[in-house]
Amino acid sequence: MSPERVLFACVHNAGRSQMAAALFNLAADPDKAQARSAGTRPGAAVHPEVREAMHELGVDLSGARPQLLTADLAAGARMLVTMGCGEECPYVPGVERDDWALPDPKGRPLAEVRRIRDDIRARVESLVEARGWKRQE
């Protein structure tokens, strides 16, 4: 059986969704679930303050590249979690959907980015636990 796919989406795919997918893939058993991220209007690169905040957790996002949320990318996803894209949030038929109202970390002081990161981590861990996708130690 192939793992469930979760898709995290925001506008630029340069902050919140990148953090969420990376944290999800750390917390979830890859045989049970895996995450990807995308944006409705992808930026050029992951925000430097996001890379720094994630680096503090030992997560290297320096190679991560924002990508466009396409129908092909969304195909096969079990769940779509949107973050702050409002009217631009995509509709993906047949996919369970949740929306996490989180502020955009772009240009914010590192202390604020850490709070956003920690909020995302708590939400991701709760989702992974609730679905039985938790990585076994």
C-alpha cells in the first residue's frame, strides 16, 4: 500500500507551507504518509528568515524550491491544508481540506518566525498523531 499524500499550500510556497511539509515529513512514518508543498503564485526562493528558523531545528531548506500548485501535483493527495491564501486557495475535488489561519512569516523578525514555526509544528504533530501516521522511534 502506498503512503497517504498530504499537500500543504500557501500563496508563495516560500514560508508556511515549506515549514509544514518539512515538519510533517520529520514527524510522519514515510511508509504511512508523506507531504509536499506548493503555492498559487510561487516565489523565487524560500524566505531567508524561514530557512534560519528551520535550521535551528536541524532542518535544511536551502535546497527547497517553491513550486506551482497544479492539478497534477494535487492528484492523488488525500488531504490539502491551505494557509492564508484566502480567495486564491485552490479547490481540489475529492480531497479532504483544512485551512490553517497563520500569518505570513516573510520579512518578520526571527522571534515571530519561530512562533509561527512552532505553531505549525504543533498543528502538524497533532494531525500526524490523530491520523496514526506518527513515526515510531
